[in-house]
Amino acid sequence: MMNGIGLDQLQLENRFSLLSESFYSPVTPQPLKKPHLVAFSTEAAELIGLDPGRATPEQLSELFGGHRSLEGSNPVATVYSGHQFGGYTPQLGDGRAVLLGDLAGSDGQRWELQLKGSGKTPYSRHGDGRAALRSVIREYLCSEALAALGVPTTRALCIIGSETQIYRESIEFAANMVRMSPSHIRFGHFEYFYYTRRPEQLKQLADFVIQHHYPHCVEMDNPYLAMFSEVVERTARLIAKWQSVGFCHGVMNTDNMSILGLTLDYGPFGFLDDFQPGYICNQTDEQGRYAYQQQPSVAMWNCVCLAQSLMGLVKQGDLEAALNLFEPTYAVAYTEQLKLRLGMAGHINNDGQLIESFLRLLELAKCDYNAVFLALEKAASGDVESVTALLGGTTEVSEWLSLYLDRLDANALTLMARNNPRVILRNYLAQQVIERAEKGDFSDLAQLHAALRAPYSDALDIYSRDTPEWGKNVSLSCSS
């Protein structure tokens, strides 16, 4: 990177700490035992103006292993609440993360640096405030993978491993991860001050968000309504991206919803293998509240919760009108995302029907979701064998395929190649990397990360294979 700065030259502020201590608690990160660098994202580093060549493994390990602090760092843990699986939890907060501060990136965008796994905070409840190596590897890989797919998300700068032991289902090693985001403010931050009946603090929070993240809303008749309307639309477009790439979050509680419409908090997530709309990636989600097909309706429900928190700042009728933006925004965005993957440029009246028929065929065939788009690329080149093998050789498939191929124009293949990844983060790939990393070998982690950062390039054969039966549509626990 040209003109990047060294790690010791990074200067942090902490704009969030300028709010009163009603919003946070000062916290000192607890040092890890024998910290060492596990992974480092050069792409994320460049976003904050950091020259990857001027950040040594030793420097990174000391700084983000809790043994030294960046200049200007003022670590705090923020307080929030939230609806978890539909029920309200009065107080949550950063239980294993601290906000170190923020800085201006290479393009002027400000980025907050948050240290995840940094030890106990006042909001840890019964937890130890630590994060297991396996959990931060999953978040590191997935946040960087989604970013490469064009999905709005927090980013991951690095992972610091250690010899600090923690107990989950068994004894594991703790690790820290540096998470980056323009803001880590959640719907739950607003809910906390609404339900504790502190309207002044809620207004301060809304003013802070508008000032730093939605400054164009200041000129509107009601800046709070303008902000909320944009949050609704951003959230709808985010979920459309999730659905189009086959991403299932797993824990869509309101405290995991970003006020900027970003993917936030990676727990028991999963990407679709076989197309199963009812896919549940979270073992604890026994009712399927956060199943893949439920994500749009849950996101809308979460926006309703945020709207309720803003009722002291915006009239109910105006909030309801803003909420009505969600469904049409989502529908348009989802259709457009699928059309890109299908290579369908422009607009023709029967596009919607063609897509609905495609999704119905997918559900009947229960074939690999990502593979079918790659097979359709081959079909667009004249080879229909792969797609009929996946969707089946029925008359309905043949009729749909004929209509679909007639719809494509000369630019279809280019469009498809730019929007259909050759590699996605399948759970079995992540698990294989984790098992190697837990034995001290991080080479596979670096290799998979590199492949995920270039998803539209031809992938190594090991990443483009079909998911083995044992690895399909697995569910994971929230343990981390």
C-alpha cells in the first residue's frame, strides 16, 4: 500500500466516549497469555490507512493481545438491551468486547476499532468475556467473505491467538479479534434507553447517530424520521443481499441489528448448501424463528421494535409509513440481486414470474444453491447437462430453461461471472481450517481467506467441490 502509515502511528479518538457514562463503562482489556498473530487482513488494514508491511506480527500481538495500547485509545464497553428470540432482555451490552476508539481511514471514512474477546466487562453477566479461537476464525472469515461478495458488513483486521485457556464444552484457547465498523451501534442501544424511560439519553443517542452517520438527515423536516426511514431501507437491502447469496445469520435478535444496515455479530451462521428455505443454522433455534426463509419478516419485526423506541421523537403515523418502505424495498432489491446472478440484464414484464418459477424448481430439486447458478452459466454457453443434473430432467425444468435462455442477451455471461462466486464459506471448509488452526497450523486459514477475498476468480479445486453429505446444512451452537 502506498503512503500507508505504521501501526504505532495510528491515532485513535473515541467519539462514543464523549457521550455520558450512561452509555458505557470504561474497561481495560485483559492481556492474553503469550499472544501470537493468527491471521491478518491486508484489505481491512488498507481501509484504515495502515501499511500492512509496517505492522509486524509482534506489534500486532502486543497491541491487540492486551499488552499495549494504541495512542489515543480510550476503551469502553457499551450498554444496550434487546429482543432475543422475541422476548425482551432488559440489559445486555458488550460482554466480551471493548470499543478502543475510531480513526479516519484512507478515504476519509471513520472506522471504529473494537477488540472482541478482551475479557470481562460490567455486561459479561456470567461469562468470562473471552472468545474461543474457533469462533473468531469463523467471524474473521465470514465478515471478509461477505465484504468481497458486496454484502454490507463489519470487517475483521486480525486475530490474536494465545495460551490463555477457557472452558466451553471443553477446554479451549482464547483469542482476540479486531473488528472494524463505521459504527457498532445496534437497535438494542435505542431499546435500552426507551425501556429504562430515559428520553433525554435516547435523544442524545439519536442525535449522535445522525451527526456522525446520517448528517444529510439534519436538513430534513424531521431528522429522526429521515434517519429511521433510511435504516429501514438499508436493513431491507441488507436482507435481500443475504437471501441472494444464501446467507443465514442465525441470531437475528434486535441487539444484533446494526443501525447502519450492516451484518453484525457472527455466531452460528451458515450458507445454504442444498436449497432448503426452512434451513436453521442455529441449534438453539428450536422453533425456526431465524430460519433462512424467515429472515425478511424477522428483519421487519426488528424494525418495528426500533420504531417503538423512537415514538418519543417521531409520530406513530410517520413511523408506520416508514415501516411500509421495508417490503417494497426488499422485493425490488432481492429481485435485482437474483437477476444479476441469473444474468438477466434490463427489465422484461415476465421477469418476476421467471424468477418465481426458478425458486420453485430449486425447492423441489433441493440441489446445491450456489452450484446451480454456476451450472446456469454453462447452460448460457450451450451446455445444459449440469443444470438438468441439478434441477432434474422434467418437462417443467425443460420449459423453464427454454424461457430462461431466450431471456438472456449477449452480456449475460459477463454479468453472471461477476455475480456468481466460485467459492463460498461452507461450514465444512471453516471447520477444517479451524481444526488445523487449533493445532497451530494457520496456513490453511490464510489460503481460504485469500480465496474468499477473490470469490469470482477460479477457485482451487478443494474449495469448489460439492459439500460432502456429512457437511451439508449443519446447525451450530451459540457457544463461543
